[in-house]
Amino acid sequence: MPKQDPMDRSHGFLKKNLETMLHKKRIEYLNQKLRGIAQYAYRNSVAFKNKMDSIGLKPRDIQTIKDLEKIPITKKIELMELQKKNPPFGGFEGVPITEMRRIYISPGPIYEPGEAEYDELGWAQGMYAGGFRSGDIAINTFSYHMVPFALQMVDNSLHMIGCISIPMGVGNTEQQVNVLKNLKANAFCGTPSFLLNIAEKAEEMGLDFKKELNLRVGFVAAEMLSESLRSKLEEKFGMIIRQTYGTADMRCLGYECMKKNGMHIPDDKIVEIVDPQTGKQLGPGKTGEIVATTFNKVYPLIRFGTGDLSVLTETPCPCGRTSPRLLKILGRVDQATKVRGLFVHPSQADEVASKHPQIERFQVVVTRKEHKDEMEFRIELREEIPQPEKLKEEIEKSIRDVMKIRSDVQFVPRGTIPDGSRKIEDQRTWD
Ligand SMILES: [Zn+2]
């Protein structure tokens, strides 16, 4: 009989006592955590104290998840405004700057307090549920500089599980393939599209995927993963790929288990699905904005609106985890969308257009070809111009400057873009 794999990737839990709590016990557990962080944040985060005081709330008014409804949702734009008024963190930090280990910078720019002592339970739970096991050797291909994801979140989570991390960062596809081969790395952390780039490069280099590469598990984030791309990559490499969802400020908010049954909410957050207009909590099965509360004392964001839309389910998952699950990310409240892993906001498109008075009307169209995002800036000009190619180049440059992303620019005849159309038209399908 062949020897059994010492690393059974399909069963088990990272924190069984938390992940299999019965519903009632989980609610009690989260309520207790909530009371703790509400008191802590009121004492230590100026922004939270001001918010509570402005509506006459005291920490003792926040006893249960239902009580969260009393607190107005903090939106990213408000965070950015408060950071400008009260730099660098807008009073959202929960410790003095001298007690932070790192400071991160996300597009905006938004300055984020980096944790001194805080484990990344959520992402680690996601990695474990996705088949990562102690002893795995992982290439981490997320960006290590400025933003917190690769260094703070992914690297720490690998360490928590007992995996060995190879801090590759973004790009250098050929080198990534060589590292996979030479170090027999069996785990991948990165975006699905970058894993596809690696597959294409390895093919180009003439490698035998099953013999010369050893990938077994993939932890992907920052982009939507379509089922067709998942199965293509899983088959090519002979690996398991599971996706996770989260944001820079909130960390992990959902992860897939082996059953691919939506995304389990990790045990270090409270996630509400709310009506974006009223802020009231919606029950399972209803579409609303994902609003989250962390228990992170360095950066205690309470009732932070992600701007993402989803639906929650509480039906049992056959994997044995009892946490509720986000069924799918259904888009953005504010029409922003993610292209090649980066957020593209309607306001950014406006900013690009405002730099070029020749533009009468525009629309950004996002499509997907062979598992890759494509973006096109369709523009109606005010009048015919002598050197359209030159203007095209200038607009392409503005797009790169403002949106940090490459896009095609297409001049279309006047009247092509319909009245009242969306500024960003997402035509991608994810099947
Ligand atoms: Zn499950």
C-alpha cells in the first residue's frame, strides 16, 4: 500500500474550538469581544471617541452585535478626510505611534498603523482551510513594500501555520518559475492572474508541470477568481486553489474551505451585511454592504464600510466550520471596481477627464479576455482635433498617473456613449 500523505490537506482546523463553535456560543463570544474593543477604542482612539460622543453614545451602550447599528458607518472617504485634518492616522489609531511596528501606505494615500503584536488569525485560518500545512514552502508574490498585505498579513499567516516563506514580491516571472523549481516550493500566494502568468512562463520555458514543479496549494486574493480559471490552473499544476477576501484596513473578511461553499467569516471580526442607505443590518439571503469590526487594538476600526456588496448565509457547511459565509462579492456600492487587482473609482476617471478639456464625455469599459482584465477609456471629443494620436498618448499618461493602471484609449463618435450611462461599465463575466 502506498504511504499516506503525512499532510492531509482536506480535513482539520487551525483553531477547532473557534471554528466549530455553535451559533449561540459564537454570538456570545463575538459580543464579548465587541464590548472589549468598544471600551478600548473609546479610551484610545480619538476618532472613535468623537464619533460616539457626537451622537451621545457611551461604550456601555454597545453590548451586542445588534447595538452596532447605533454607530454610524465609517466610510473610506471619511477616513481619508479625517487623516487630512488630523494627520497621520485621523485619530483611528489605538496606540501611540511609538508603539507601532510599521506604518503602511495604501493608495489614497491612506496611512495605516502597523501592528506591534497582533496575529493574523483570519488569513491564517483561510490558508489552513485552503490546504496549507506546516512544512509547506510558499512563494509570496504579493507586494512587500508600502502596503500591508504581503509582509504583515500573508507572511505572518504562513509563519503561524508553520510554513516557510519565500518573499518574492511582484513580477520577475521567470525568476519565480526558477525558484518554484529549484526550491521545490509547493505553495503559492498571489493573485490568480499572476499564477496564470507563471503557468504561461513555465510553459514557454518548456517545463513539465507535474515533474519539475511541485505546486500543491494556492492562496489567492485581491482579484475575483472565476471557476473556469480555477479549474484550468488546478488541473495544469495539479494543485488546490482557494480564494480569500479582505481589505487592507480590515484584513481577512472571508475565506473558502475545501467545499468551495462561499467564504467563511474568520473568528477575529464581526461582519454585518447592511442596507447601504440606512445602515440597518439585513438578515441572511439579502444583498447589502459588507461592514466590519476588527478586534485589532493598534487599529481598532469599528463599523467600517468596505463598499463591497455581498449576501450572507448561516446554513451549515459540510466542512464542519460553523461560521456564517459570504456567498459572493457582488460588486461595489459606489460603482468602483477592481481591475487587475487595483481599485478603479469613478472619481479617478473624472479626475483624468478633468485634465483634458477636449473630452466631452467618457466611459470606462472593463472586459475580460482569456482570464485577463482589459480596460478601455472610451471618449467622445468636443470637436475634431488635428493630432488625435498625441492627445491619446497624453490621456493614457494621465490614466497611468491617476489610476496607476494601463488602459487603452478609444475615441468614439459623438453620441456613442448613451445618456445617463455608468462611468465605469463592468462587462466581465465570471464563469
Ligand atoms: Zn466550509
